[in-house]
Amino acid sequence: MTAPWTLQQINAVAPDPSSMTAARGVASAWLETGHDTTALWGLCRGRGTTPYRTAIDPSAPAYTCTCPSRKLPCKHALSLLVRWSEGAVPAAQAPDFVTGWLAARIASTTLPAPADEPVKATDPATARRRAERVAAGLDDLDRWLTDRIRHGLGAVDHGYDIYEAIAARMVDAQAPGAASALRALAAVVNDETDWPARLLEEYARLHLMAVAYRQRDELPRPLLRALQTHLGFGTRSEEVRAEPAVRDRWQVLAVRVTEESRMFTRKTWLRGRSSGRWAILLDFAHGTARFATPLPFPGSLVDADLHFYPGAAPLRAVLGRQHGETEPFTTLPATGLDAALDEYARMRGADPWLRTWPVLLDAVTPTDSEDGWYVVDPSGRALPLAGDDDSRWRLHAVAGGRPVTVCGDWDGTALTPVSLFTGGQVMTW
């Protein structure tokens, strides 16, 4: 098993700061703990008569606990990791609940051997019918956009019901990506001061979708796949895994788990140590944040194959075969503002519907000024910061007025930070 984690590593996997506070609150509730070469485990006293059973596979990492918490890792897993880091978890033989959990994990996460047969293609008649429905729906959308521009943005109704009606038409046309974009437009009008410029930009994006789809037979295949993805066409996992593997030593720069209507989404930012290539992993779980595939924590380096979703600016990927154990990384190949913005421009040029692209900025200082929040590079150039006040204040507090390395998503207007690196430590939120 890997060496005991440091407090920095434990903080990096905690869902939020309050979870670490709660973990310290159960430090004296452990009835029994142990570890072997594969896992660590423990029984922790709870409110009932039966103690909670907690187990952790640090190499993945992966966690399980019988407590009712929806957070992963829960406070009991975090507390057990802290005890382990302090040398307070003795060597022992794993009990049945641990060996059973490990066996189930191996069975559920082992990838099937590659099939000898090619991926089965979609039925041509089904694909043709959908293409016709999407084309008809986008033609209706383009007429709707043209009418609104002709009348003037200030003269037309921007109520939620207006956008919901045209979004419903896109759902009927099997273009859910366009529907999602339309549903967000009423909020733009209500929430943003400079809403006409933003709305016009979104209208142009949708118009370009309609025009491009009308000419889909003439598009290069990567651009067509990008357009289909933005419209909401799905890509089967077996098709993605059939894409050529890209092996690198991938640095795990950030992990974020969000929840909406009991659907949990885990987004992981990776960057190839050798290639400098970005990758985003997306995993989903319903009901609880217990994802089928374990991932290394931020600050880790994993030698692995990735398979990228096809497109004009491939970014989303799935994890393939891993080679060896994960290890912490100590240096970051971060870039300056020019290189980051140039890369964004290239990717946006390849995929005109792209909204964000990851950046890793070196030696930038978070700054609060009268006209907003920024990260400022050594030459005095600045990028605006997006996000809520809590995350920006946290970024500002951790940096302490010093230059740091920041990972985030740039959308052409503002940077949404997702992690910060300073003094050999990583902080995510």
C-alpha cells in the first residue's frame, strides 16, 4: 500500500472544509482500526448501537462507509485517514466487510477486454430520421432568432415562458443541447447588466449551429462531431474506448463534485505531463456521490491511457488502462497569460461553440479592487475572476497576496478558478 497520506492530501479530497471539522469531531469515537497492504478500515461509534463500518483503498482512492452521509469521502473516512497519517492505525488482517468490498470494487471497475469486432454502427434509418428532425427544428429556431433580431432585442418579450416554448421545440426536435442553451437566456436578461451584448452573442452561437447543421454534409468530420455534441447527440462509451489511447503521466489538478436533483457529477481536470494536453473526466452517480470509478486525488500523477471523445477540440475523455501506482507530483508546467489565451483562441477557432477551456496560470496574484476581482501576472496584466464571493475570498486568503499557480476554466471573459498550488500544497473548492 502507498505511504500514509499527509494532511495536505487529506484536505485535497475533503468535499468541503466543514467535513474536515466534522472529522475531527469523531476522532475519539473509533472502536477498532486496522490496515494491511491494500486497505485501511475501522469501526466508528455513531448514534445507534451498531458502529459505522468504514473502509478505504488509498491507492485508488476509494471509500465506503455505512453511515447515511451523502458526502464522499464522509467525515468517518476523513477521520480514519487522519489517524493513518498520524501512525495511529495498526497493521491487522482485513475483516470480511473489507475484503468483500474490495472484491466487489475489482469486479465492477475491471474494464472488459477490447472486442475483436468493430463498434456496431447506429442504424442508418434511425440516424437519418433524427437528422431530419434536428434540421427541421433548427430551421424553426433560426427563423425565431431572425424575427427577434428584426424587431430589436429591446422590443421583444424575454420572459421565461418565451424561451421555454422554443426550448421545448428543440427537445421535440431531439436537440437537447440547443434547448439547454435557450433556457439559460432568460436568466441572462434578468441577471446581467450588459445583457444585450451577451444575448446577441448567444443568439449568434445558436444561429451558427443552425447554419452549420444545414451544411453538415460539407463539414469536416471532427467539426461535425463537435456540432453534434453541442446539439446533444450522445456518444456511446464503447465508441469512445475505440478511439486511439493517449498515454501520458497525467497530473490531477482539480476534482469538483456538484449535485442537482440528486444527480451527482464529478469533474476532474487532468493535464499530460509530457504532452501538455488537457483532459476532462466526467462521472455521474444518482442518489449519492458514490462513483463507480475511483480516481486519484488532486496533486497526484497517474500513468494512464485516456480515450478522448471525438470532436474538433477534444477535451472530454474516459480513463483507460493504468500503468503502475499513482504518485504525488512536485512541479507544475504552468504557463503565462499569453500562452493560455493563445491556446484558448486556437481551441475556440477549431470549435466555435466551445464555451470554456482549462488554463494553468503561473505566478498570478489574486487581487480585490474597486472594479472587481482579478488574477494579476508579474507584468501587471490581469484576468477577471468569476465565481461566488466565497470562493474568491478563499482564493485571496490562501494566496495571502503572494503569486500562486491557479488552475481554472477560461470562457473568454472571466476565469473560474478550481484549484490553487502554492508552497507544494494544493487547494481545491
